[in-house]
Amino acid sequence: MAGRPKKSKIVSVDEAMALVRDGDTICCNGFVQSGIPEALLEALERRFLETGHPRDLTLFAAAGQADGKEQGLNRLGHEGMLRRVVAGNWGRMPKVTKLAVDNKIQAFNLPQGVISQLYRNLGSGKPGTFSKVGLHTYVDPRLEGGRVNEITKRDIASIVEVDGEEWLFYKVAPVSVALIRGTTADTMGNITMEKESLTLDNLTQAMAAKNSNGIVIAQVERIAERGSLNPRDVHVPGVMVDCIVVAEPEMHRQSYATQYNPAYAGRIRVPLENLPPMALDARKIIARRAAFELPPNGIVNLGVGVPEAVAAVANEEKILDYITLTAESGVIGGVLASGPNFGAGVNADAIIDQNQQFDFYDGGGLDLAVLGMAECDALGNINVSRFGDRLIGCGGFINISQNARRTVFAGTFTAGGLEIAVEDGQLRILREGKNRKFVERVQQVSFSGDYAYERGQPVYYVTERCVFRRSRSGLALEEVAPGIDIERDILAHMAFKPRIHEPRQMDLRIFREMPMGLEADLLNLDMAERISYEAERNILFLNFEGLYIRVTDDIENMRHALEERCKKVGQRVGVVVNYDNFRINPDIRDDFADMARYMLENYYTTITRYATSAFMRMKLGEAFAERDVAPHVFETKEEAREYLERQSRSSSSAAAPATMMDMARGG
């Protein structure tokens, strides 16, 4: 690059930072508190404080890589040092955030995944990124365009239409300097990452800078001889690296909380059996209820805060072998770390680059996302990104919440001093939190309830005292904890009234100290025990009370169990089904109705159903009628059985089995 003569790639940190010029655009590696090139940032800050240069920098940062105090990107938070910042997370860099809130810099808050993908597209010579991520949120230019303050005028994203569908197009900008980090570099600049907990965007940032005619500066902890590194271990090739800086150990911690943990680097696997169970507090109650949504063999993302506890519950319930936990940082499998090490993990199956993880998420790879919620309104909109002058940022929240097949927002019902107690399986609110979370209108739309409903995405809102679902008309109260009074403990602390129609009780196991036995629920291991046969009347009783059908495999397992039992009976049977507190993933209702029709055509004479919930009776009736399956759903077992016996007598007198059309009409 003109003005930057070639030198030995191994240089001092001050020599490297002297190459950063006024007006440069910088991108910096790191995720939350991990993988940050701290030595480079410290030297850049020191140079500015001593000389007043470099000034007017533009910063791109996907994950808000800082400690929330002085380190990381906070080192750039000096007036005059920055001119413009595009970041996914702002909450961890309060010094930079203050500049934005005070209108001292131009500032954007974009989805973390979009920023990560922009590095890749810049490196490959593309003009930007097409994505649906951000539509109908504050990132949408029809709302706020992701702009943080008044002095930020122009849009980074624009609405475009492709084949009749709306997309957002995010424009790229050239990168002058990439600050990356690895473990070992050889004298040619080839970099390995054997002691890093994450690989993140090191490679794509290097490509973005080199193909923008910029420079790449890498921080490592040691130097190896040329030719001594296994080429398969090289994550960033030396042809993309201009300068290598060897950092002191204190400036090259794995995270700000951890100097080095070989488990985070995948060098060892740790036993999980002896991890102590969580205390039965509000956090665990919420995590336990959220864990009921975990899909067997599903791929799951857990957000920071309360959602992190779902991993601990899954470990306590011994179901980690049946789900795959992931983090947007690139971790797939194992148990995710929390606190300052959030983003790392132990016993992982794989660690991929951050932009690749977001590609997978955006394409629909997540079966479930469990994310936090700070504000929720009557439409089911969620705000996690901004509260007045308190700028937090969305991080990966928008990518994840919009694109997961099913999303659960998990958090306490109120905030700021909430105290609860669990006594004899009953939940008591000892002291209410000072701040309402369920507000008339969220301050900023980080997630659109309307957009989710239009796309058929199931969305639940889980608290310690109740569970809501996004319905056609907005938030609907689905479940209430034992001991909770709806008027006193729920409605009195909401700024709006949700739809309320026969909410059921939250599972009592959630409020007991012992493990819940979630493995049996997750795998429907008790399916055979739910089937009983009365030979005298030739009636098969199916007790589906409390059953949750999550995935198509659940339907197939049910069909197999029913077929086996019917074959043992040796003749067609009448069937009575208890659907009290039955739940099914809306995505597979048609598959479930098809299974019921198959059983009716091949093994049943007549089928009747009962559910005490009028809403459940209506929904089941609609679902079965649409699939040409007899839609009769009664209120009590006695009514269902009486109807079945009448149909049996009628069929006997006709001396012919009921046809499919007859049964669809009721026999």
C-alpha cells in the first residue's frame, strides 16, 4: 500500500500501530470478552493520548468486544479518535457509547451477523449483503435504519424487492486496517489458533482488509520457524498478513476472565456428571420451563443471561446427548460457557467461523432459540437493544430470533428487586420488581411479533409465573404457575391486558427440587404406558394428557407404538383419546392429522376425543376436520365413551365396517 513500505513482518506493537493513519477504517476481532487483540488496542490508545493521532477513525465491530469498563474497544472511546462506529453490541463499550449518545460520533447499530457477513462479502468483492435480517425492526430504514443518534443521517441498509419479496441490502465499506489475533505465527505470517477459544472473523477480516488495499496486523503469543506449522492448522495464511506483534501474556488472555483453559480450546474434554444443580430460584424456574421446548435431536441457540441456565438444566436432566447447543460465536455442541467466557464452550463438537455460523442460522438451521427479553408489548414485540439513553445494541439477537424455527423469550416478569419463594410446590411473590417488562409499547423494536406471526413462526414468552404465546391478535396467556393469582400477580403488573382463554397450569415438576424427568418427556419414552386396552368393550384408551409433540419423529414413534398395540389386539378397535393439556408444534399439525387418518383407515372403527379446554376442543376439531378425520371432540371422558359405544352398536347393526366418509361425518 502506498506510504506503507514493506518491513519485517515481526515488529513491535508501537511500530505496528504507527501504520494506522488518520481517517482509516478499522475492523477488530473478538467476541464479548474473548479473542480480543488487547495489546494492539492498548498501543493504539496510548499513541492517541500521547500524540493526538490517529484521529477520525471509522470502527466496524460485530460483537462489542470489550469488558464493559476500560479494556477492549473502550480504549478507542476518546473524543476525536473516532468519527464513525458501526457495531452490533454497544453495551460492553460504555466509553464509545457515550460518544454516540452525546452526538460526538456517527453511529449505527446493525445485527451482529450482518456485520460479520459484510467482512466476507467485502473480501470477495461484492457490493454488500442481501438479507431479510432486520426487516420490521429498528434496523429497517422505514423505522430507524439502525441509526443511533441525530447526527447520523444516511442509511446503510435499503429496501429492495427480489421476485416479489422484500429484502434489505446492506452496503459495504472498504477496510483500511484489520486487527486480528492468533496463537502462533511463523516468520512468514502464517497464523494458527490452537490456544484460542474461538476462530471468529479473523480470516474474513484479513481478506476484507487485503482486498481493500489495506493492511492486516496480527497479535500472537509466540513465533515459529517458517515451514514448521502444519498447513492444515493455519487459519490465516501469511500472504494476507502484514505485521506480527508478539504480545505479553497479560495482554493475550483467552478472555478477560481466563488466562488459558485448555477445555475452551478443545484440548481436553471435561466430565459434566458432577456439576452441581442450580438453586430453585426464578432463573431456574424460567430455564426449566424453557427446557420443555427443547426439540429432540434439535439444534439450539441460547442467549446471554437467563437463557444460559437452560444448558445447566439440560445437563441436570441428562438430555444434553439429545440436543445440540450452539453459540453465534461459532461453537457447535458441548456445554456453553457463561459470564465473561460467554461464547466459548467445553466438549464442543466443532468450532466454525462466526460468519459461517450466521449463514447457518440465517438459512433456518436453528430448531429453537431461547433468548432474553427486556421489554415486551401487546403485539409480542421485544426490545433488548435500547432504553432511552441506555444503548445496549442487538448483537446477534435479530439474526437468531427472526430465523429460528421456534423462538422462546425468557426472563423474569418484572425487573429490579424481584424476590420469589417456592413453598410446597407453590410460587409466591415476596417482593415485586420495580420495573415493568410488559409495556404498552416497546421503546425500540428488536423483534416484530406481527412479522413472526405472518411467517408462521411459533413464539413463546416464558417467565417465572406465567407463559404467553403470540397469537393472531397479540399476546395470549397460556400457562400460570401454581400459587399465582392472575389478577393480582400478572394483570396488575402489565400495561395491557393479554388475551386470556382457559390458561393451563404450568407443569408442577418445575416447582419441585428433584429433577423433572425431562428425558422421558423429550423422547416420549412413556408412550406405551399411555396406551391401555379394554377387551370387554374392545376400546383402546389413549392418555395424551400433558403430552407435547415437538417434531415429526414424535409422531412416528406414536404411530409405531399404536400400531404395535393394535396388531396385538388382532382386530379393529374403538378409540378414546384424552387431549387434556396436550400440545403440538403448529408446524407438524398436518403430519399429526395424517397419522390419525392412517390409524383410522387401518386399525380403528371409530375415534372420539375429549378435552376439558374449550379452546383445545375447537382447535383439534378444526385440525381433524380439515384432514377428513372424524372431528368429534367432547368435554368429558364419559361423553366420548358414550358416543363411541353408540357408534359401535350402530356399526354392528349395519353388519359392515364404517367407511372413511361415514366416520368423517360422525358414523
